Amino acid sequence: MSFGLKTRKALLPDADAIHALIRSYAGEGLLLPRSLAEIYENVRDFTVVESRGEIIGCGALHLYGMHLAEVRSIAVAPHAQKRGAGRRLITALLKEARQHHIAQVCLFTRSPQYFARLGFVAVPHQSLPDKIFKDCQSCPMFHKCDEVGMVYAGVLTPKLADAAVAKPAFPIFPNTVRG
């Protein structure tokens, strides 16, 4: 249930709240850490979800070019989970990708079943060379990555989520011209 939730693009004053959300999950090893300076520099990539004026969720859309964008740093405060904030973030970030005419949206996650319910399917890491070259090579987990690479394929039902995680695919947004 998403009553009382507001989704919007992040503003510079939101950086501390975004940093706190990411830091809490990075401390558990669930997200890659992001410095406050990095969030300030990239705040325009972020979308936030608010409840009664409190930022309860955040996520970013990182653009590699018209061919690829990555959904990253998805975090929802523990006390605010199961209210639709994560789905709202993904929906907003996918809408933003469409506005930019992005052909494919990817993400890397340790929660593939959740993202499969939102329309993502698993792909081999090698199928996303821009992501690997730009970001993964400097990651301390590069040679022992435990994240699942996924790309957006459209809305799936919960029954299809397990199959989507198991079967790699290479979809693009419908009606998108590749350059």
C-alpha cells in the first residue's frame, strides 16, 4: 500500500538522507558504499520517496549512453518496507529512462526475486560490458561477485519471477530505436 508516499527527483539538501539510507545497507554488505561527496556530485541521478516529509527510499539512474542505463543504490528504510516505496522508485527510474530514450536498463543485485517481480530478468555479467568496464573492474568483489546482473524486460507476475531469474535474456524497451 503506497498511501501518503510521494516520489520526486532528489535535490541537493536530500544528500544527507540518501547517504544515511545507503550507508545503513552498505554496512550490512547489501549495497556498495557511496561517500557523501559522491552523492553530492551525483544527486541529479537520484529519485527519492517521501512519507510525511521523511525520505524513506532512494534510487539512482546512472546513464552510460542511449544504449544503457543502470538502476543503482535502491534503498528503502526498514521501517518503511512493504508499503510500495521500492516499486515506486523502480517505476520512476524506468519512466526517466524512457524519457531519455534509453534502449536497455540494467541492475546488479543480491535480491533477484524482488526485481524479477518488477520485470527484470537475469543476464550474464559479460552481456553488460560498459558496466563491467566502467564500474566493476575497480570493485573489491570483481573476481568473486555475488550479484546477479539483470535487465528490464517488462512487467512480470510473481509466478514468473523465478523463471525470469533463471533464464537470461537481452530485451530492450519496445519501440526504442537503437543507434
